[in-house]
Amino acid sequence: MMKFLIVEDDIKITEFLKKGLNEEGYTVDISGSGDEALYLASTTAYDLILLDIMIPHIDGISVCKILRANNNMTPIIILSAKDTTEDKVHGLNEGANDYLAKPFSFSELLARIRVQLRHQDTGISTKLSLADLEMDVLTKTVKRRGETIKLTAKEFSLLEYMMRHKNQVLSETKINEAMRDLNETNISNIVNVYIYRLRTKLDKGHEQKLIKTVRGMGFCLNDD
């Protein structure tokens, strides 16, 4: 499950980005200042950073420079109201991978995010498989026996988590923690609800069942 850091002090923009990215199946951490962003980026492995320039304590350009000086090569997309050519060139020269001027469309941001994720070499596979089940994390596609299975963003994220931990017994607590950004707090048995939905879409009609219940312990994705 891919994890992003949003560095932005405008609450409305932060909420807009977080909601949209969660709906796409990404988990998100938020920082409203440069010093906090540096701390989070040094203690957590992020797949991508969305970085505003005009933030408190340490500005975004300085954050970018410090991260690169410390050999942190996490892809950085600058999101800024400063939209002159000189601003964009300056941001890119200081180590940003991309620069998107505000206001921007969320669809364009998603396209640019996918470009950066496609280019990065983190050692984390973006194509996962188990038996006849195939998943492409970047294109958000899932197939079984070559047939496309349509999943919601939350279903996709749960399946990705289980695919990355296949053959392991995952407790409801572990799954809840991994899915914390995507949980619906008004549903107490959210894990069971989504496991049921995945079973219906993945296993129904197939002799080989991939999602197993381990009584009293949790769930396991395997091809035994």
C-alpha cells in the first residue's frame, strides 16, 4: 500500500488532497510545516511527497534541498501558487521531480503522481500475483484468469495489503491499522465487510478459494 506525505498549511487544500488520495487507495500523512515535514520524511518511508513552498518555519524549497542533501530521493511534486517559469525552474533545480501550479485539477495531479511512481525504483513491486490472480498497483487493475475484476478503492487497498502479506495470517487489528485512512468509523465490523466483498468478487465462481478465515486469528490470502 503506497504512502504519501502532504506538506501544506492550507487546511482546505489538505483535506481536498487527502480525501481524493484516500479514494484512490493511497494512505496519507499530513504536515503543516517544514520542520515537521523533515522529521516525518526522515523517520517514515514515503513513496511520494506533495510539497507546498510557502509553509511555516522552513520553506518548501529548503525542505527539498535538505532532503536531497541527506540522500532522500523520495519523489517530490511541488504544489505552489508561485507559477512563473522562474519559480518552476528554481524548484526543479533544487531537486523537485515535478512542479504543479495552483490551482490544478485533481486528475492532472493523479496523472503526474503515476508518472513519478512509474519512474521510481524503490524495490517495491508494483505488479503482484498469486495463483491466477494478478494486480497492477499503478494502473489499479485486478484480473483473475485474465478477466478484469472491478474493485472500489478501499477493496483494492485491502487486497493490495493482503497480496503484499500473502501466506500470512492477518488479524483484524493489523488490517485496521494498515487501512486506518480508509476506515469508515461508523461500521464496527469494517474488516469483515470488506473481506466479504472481496470474497464475492475474487472467489465466487472459482473452485480454488484464495481468501481463508483462520478461526480466532484473522484472515489469510494463499493458494493452498
